[in-house]
Amino acid sequence: MVAGDLKVDADRLALATAADGTETLFVEGLKLLSRAETPLISCSLPALVVGTLGATPVLTIEASAPMTLTLALPAQPAKVLVDGVEQTATYTDGVLTIELRPGRHEVRVEA
């Protein structure tokens, strides 16, 4: 699926861009979201993803099984919170990797 300069491997996508450039998205069955061939978000299994993108993304992720979530970020974040609790994540070469348990989680990245 293609929406503007976004390529999406998912069942459904809704995207809105605010005047300040903040992008809000709803993606059902997301495996990969990329812009200009650069992966922005990937999930190791199809997941429901709702939230905002940018330097400090806030996403709600619903996973049916344990999964790995990766986010492209311009810099290493100061904190990664999952359900309000700081979580260990790895950041390598502009990619943040987070392991999630099954269920619905709020993932917040703080600069």
C-alpha cells in the first residue's frame, strides 16, 4: 500500500498531518511503514499501531504475541516508557528496538 511518500505493509492505514508537521497514524496489521525506502516503524508480527510520529513518538501498540518493535529516530532517546514504566531498549545506527509482551501498550519515547 502506498500513501504519498509512505509505503506500508499493513491491512489499513489512516494518516493525518498537522500544520506543525506532526503525523498521526492508525495502522491495522502493521508490519512495516517506510518513507522514501527508509523504514520508520516495523513490527515482527502484524500489530495495531495508533499514535504520533516524530522525534518523540507516542504510540499505542496492540500485539497478539510477544513482538519486537523498531522505530527510526534521529538521536538516541533519553527514555523509553512502556505503559508508563521505563524500559530497556537498544539504539543502534538510528534504530530503536523495543521488546513487547502480548497485549495493548503505550510506548512513549522521550528526547
